[in-house]
Amino acid sequence: MTNILDLIGRIFISIVFLLSGFHKIGNYEGTVGWMESFGLPGFLLIPAIILEIAGPILIIVGYQTRIAAGALSLFCIATAVIFHNDFSDQMQFIAFMKNIALAGGFLFLVVNGAKGYCLDKK
């Protein structure tokens, strides 16, 4: 039972990034414009898409889980600080805290790795 719950947990924490990565591909120009409104160059969208698609896949299948989770944890912290820093707006504060919570969840994977149903051999 622990192995299946580990897999379900990895899917749950990863799916939002996987879907977001595909959404960014489908709305590439709009996302570039949104990023540029925060002063970020549009070319940074490409590595963000790669991370948001490859990271969750690696975590779900349990291959290089610690590395992928570490990268996504840093990504969550960076996006929280860059995009959700208007604490006078309650929705932005909640989005900030969700990103920090997700970063914490990914840190659990950095420490523990994938325990069951994974490609990594321990």
C-alpha cells in the first residue's frame, strides 16, 4: 500500500506542472507577453517549459527523482518570489504560499526519493 500511495503522491504533486507546461506551449505568445510584463526575457519560457514537462515525468516514473524534485523546488520558490509578491492582493499571497508549499513537498522528494513503483534502483 505504501508503494502505491508514494506513486499517487508523486502524480498529484507533479500533474499541475505537467499540465502547465503543455498549456504554455499552447499559449506560447501570450505567456511570453505575460513574462515580459514582469521584466523577464521571453526566451526563458523555453527552459521553463522543458522543466515543467520533463521534471514531472521523471518524478512520476521515479527516475532521477531527487534531481527533478530539487529543480522543481527551486522553480517554485523563484516563481513565488517573481510572480506572486504582491501581498496586498490576497489571491497573490495565496498563490505565493501554494508555491512555497509545493517547494516543501518537492524537498520531501529530494530527501526521500521515490520509494515504490519507480525506475531508480536503490
